[in-house]
Amino acid sequence: MTSDRADRAAGTAPADDEQQPGGAAPPDPHAPRDQPTPASGSGPVAVDVAESVIVEHYARLVRLAHLTLPASLGRERRVLTAHEVVQRALPRGRAADDPRLPAQRGPGGGVADAGYAYVRMRVVRRALDAEHPWRIGPLRLGRGPRLRLGLPRAAGLRLLPRMCSEDELALDRALSECSGEGRAAFALQALEGLSDDEVYDLLEALGVGDPDDALDEADGVPLPAGSRDVPTAGWGLDPSVLRARPTDLLRRRQHRRALVIGVAALAVLGVLLGMPGEGWGPSGAAAPAYAQNPAAQQALDPEQLVRVPGSAWRKSARTDFSVWPARGELLDDNRLLSRALAVWARPGRQVEVTATPGTQTGPAAGPAQLLYAGEAEGASLVLLHDGLRLVRYAEPAGGEQGPVGLDFARTDGADPAGSSAALLTRSDSNSRYLTAPWVSRLSTVDLLKPDDTGKEVGRGSDGVSDPLPAPPLGTGRCESWPALRAQTKSERPYLLTDLGEIVPARLTFGTPGTAPVDALSEPARRLLAGSACQLPVLSGSGVRSVNSWQFGSHQLPENAGAASWVCTRADTWRGSQGQAYAQFRAPAPAGTQAAVVGRAKGGAECGARDPRALAGALWKSPGGTWYLLAVGSEGVTSITAEGGVQTRVEGRLMMTPVEQGAKAKLRATLADGGELGPLK
């Protein structure tokens, strides 16, 4: 046993100095270790936080599970079980119980946030369960986790791991001689980069009887030759790389025949049971299901599509998608338009359908408006509008058979800025947009560079833009954040950003109660430069606009410089389920992102209906003293801290020395006598 392990066993090892105060949101796992941590209570881990962790770090977590699982499962089942272990690490319910996690290092080298540490602990626990038999009382039901139907599966295919190299086979043989706890310790050290003390704490939290034995086993596992000269992700079998082979074809044919016979029998039985008696049938006075509805038939006829003239927007009282002209080189391809309308009305099983939250995917009530029909990036595209939704249809160019996509997005109540662009294609980190006829100039700017004046984007005569870089959504990296700067002849320019949907979101700046403006000023660009990398948490949620505003600023203790507090609110097209998060930014090198110290979802926080905010964080001064910092927006008259810290200050600012790891619950008193809590 090494000396630091002996110290740990004796209870004299030094404690971690990065802990969260009560009630605050978990810090970013990629943030440096001296970033502040929230100060309003640890609380449970929200299920949406755990989901985002699994999606962002899926390949790393699957590799961790695969290294921990026993080789006795067999190569195919071991790989599939690793995927199942990670996918089923998502907690049940809206939030998971507070796991009382030990301080851990994250994948970027900094302190792991509670969400990542919690998911990692669940993955290791489920992988270790494979070493123990299932029991019901005295009955032994076999070893290992049950591979449940549907996760992960592909209809008609078998998923097999790729062929192993000699180094991978040697590492696999060495790990097969270790216990499950030893394999887990090895994986946490080699893959996650945890120290002996961190691994010891994590295994102890998992209930492992003797973590020291597990660490000794891990130290005895030989790494492949040269592996210490490459990143840990570069060696060992990658369970995310799979080969596909067909299943038993004859058996599938037999099952298909049996299914057809069963469905036919059920249909006959349903007709017999549904024959009307003396009263109304289940459909009342409706026509038979096979009857043709005139409006539905018109919606399937490409000749009935509404085509707006090119100059209609100049005279219209409205300026939105309803006055976009029909454009594209395939406007007269009735075969393409017929396929698009038919798929919209009744998408088959091979059609991939996506929709922003709260958007219905049903057919049009009547003839839709045709906005675009053409080819781009090897695909034939049709863009339609029915007054409430944008619908994008995509198929392989030339009418060839292949994957088909159908995407829906809400656009009701769109203003000129919100209807100035629609996404046509997104591939290879590049995007093409169809722009509104009133957009006179389009350029792209990097939000991480506040002094970037933009680079103009070329557009064709049909309004389709040249390929332009897309934001790094879902990549885990944030080296730049391209945004669109749209200019009209009669209005000020405005900023738009792609959040993974057909319609980009508008970026604004300013206090909610004073009509925020577009985020083009120097203060707004500086604010976005320090917070743009937080935008991926909003992707895929139907966001219409994102407004950021600074609700507090002050000088830090010990002459450490100025700090600012920012609240960002995202409003959706459906008018509900908006999101808000508070950020704290202390003096740091250029490019450092602000730390998220509070998050709320589904309410009106930080918006026009509730333009108030309260947030707090623990901050370590350059001299090594820990402080509890808390700031409230205008209207806050006092701030109170309870729990591990008992103090009260008059005014909007609290700065009080505390012990390392102190936990506090914050509340503020308002001028009207009401109370305000932090975002959570």
C-alpha cells in the first residue's frame, strides 16, 4: 500500500478544496479548478442534467463501462451491455436523490460537476453488478445484467464489435484476470485520469469492501506498449465502433408471415365487433375511414400549393413567412412536390420525423404555401409553410431511393427578424440558409471574439446562402461560435444563432423591463463572448429568442478586480417551458467562459414578467481566503444566508468570509416586502 493510500486509510489525507454550497447549480466540468461553485445547496441531480451529461460524454462512459465489465460475458454481449449500462444510467423521475458524491476530477482535468460525477458513479455501479449473481431469496438466477429488448438494437441487424489488435487483446486478457473492482479502478485511473485518492473515495462510496486491493490490482495491469505516449482514448477496444451483420433471414421471414396472419385475424375480429346496432357507432355521423375529404385531397395536390409573388412582401401588412416568394430550380417538379406532400400526410416507418417541442406533426388542413424546391448538398429539398409551421422535406437528389427526412418547426407570430432565415441543410459542420427577400446583407461573426466585425456570406439569386460554419452543438468543444448577422434596408441589423432547429434564434441584450435590443453593442458582444459556450444547453427546445442582461457588478475582496453577474433567458415559440440561467464572471484570461451558478426551467425567471434575479457562489481569493458572494437585482433590499453560513446584509451585495466547502441557502427581501430565491 502506497503512503498516500495509507494516509487515506488512516483518515489523514487532505480534503478536496472544491465543494459546492447548498442550493447552487453544479459547476461546468470543463471549468478550471479555481472556478467558483454555486452557493445555494447541493440538492438532487436533475434528470435533464444527467441526460445532457450522457449525450455529451457517451463514448467515454461506454468505454469506462466496457473496461469494467467481465470478459466472461463474451465479446458481443459485453459491448452491447456496455451501451445498455450507460443508457440506463439515466435516473428515474424528474431528479435523482442527492448521492453525496466525493470530489472528483472531470474529463477535462478540472473538478467534475455533480451531474457528471453522479452519472459516472451509476455507470461504474451497474458495471460492477455484472460480477454478482441475481438472487430472489435462496434462488440463484444467473450472473450479469439482463440485456433488455430494444437497448441497443437495430431491426434486422446484429451489432458486432470490430476486430481487436494485438495490444487490445493483451489488455483484455490482463483485465480478465482482475476482479470487477480492480477493473473499475484501472478504468478510472487510465481513462478518467483520477488519482489513487479519488478512486479510493469513489469505490468506497460504491460500497467496495477493500478499495486498496482494487488499486493494487489496477497497478498490476500492464498497459499496451507506447500507450503512455498517446491519449487514453487512443488505445483499447472502442465499444462505440460496431460492425453490422444480418440476423437469421429465414426465421425473420417466418415471423413476418405469422405477423401478417395475426393482423388479418385481428382486423376481421374488429370488424365483427364494430358492426353498429341501434345506436351511433364509435365514429357517429362521420364518413367511413376510407372516404376522401376534399380539403385533405387538395393538400396532396401540388397544383394547389400557394405560390406568393416575389414582390408581395413589399405591399403586405405582415412581414413574416406568409409573404416569402416561392423559389428554387425545382418549383415545377410535380413528382418531387407530390412525394413531399404525401410523406407529410402519412410518413412511413423509414421516414425520420423531427419536431421542435410543442409542434404537431399532422398533415396540413388544406393547401400549404410553397417556399422553396431545389437541390443543395446532394439532397432534393422542399420547404413548406401552413401558417403555423415550417415543414422541411429532404430526399436524395435525383429522386433516388434513400433516407428521407421530415422536420417541423413552429413559426406562429414570427416577426421580420424571426422569419428572416430558414435552415436548408446542415452537414460536415456547415450550413446553408434560405433567407427572406427583405434581407439585404448576410454575414457571419464569431461570438467568442467581441471585436469581430463579420465576414459577408454570398447568396444566390434564389436567396440560398453559401456554406457557412455551424456552431459546435453536441461536439463538447467550443473554440468558436459562428452566428448570423442579418441586415435589412429599413431596420437595424440583428444577430441570429443556430440552436439545432430549422429557424435560428434571435440574440438580444438588455434588462427585460426596458425592451431589450439586438446584441450588437460593445457591452453585449463582450457579454456573449464570455457566455456563448453555454448555449448548447438550449438546443432542441424550440427556442425563439435568447436575452442576456447584467443584473449586478462589484469589486472583489482583496483588490482582486471586478466581477459581473449575468442572467440569460431563452423564450420558446410555444410561449411556455422557457429557461433561465445565472452566470458569475470573475477576472480571468481572455476566452474564459463564465460559470453557471443557477438554472431554472419552465418559469418566468429573468424575463419580462419576472425581471428579478438572485445568485450566489463560493469564490477563492488570490490570497487563499474563501468568500460567499451573493448579488440581487434592482429591488432587493437585503440578502440572508442560512444553513452552514448564518449572516444577513442590507442591500444587494453580500461578501462574507467562510470556511472552505461551506453550504448556504440564500434568500432576498424585496422593497415591496416579498421574498426572492436563487434560480433553481
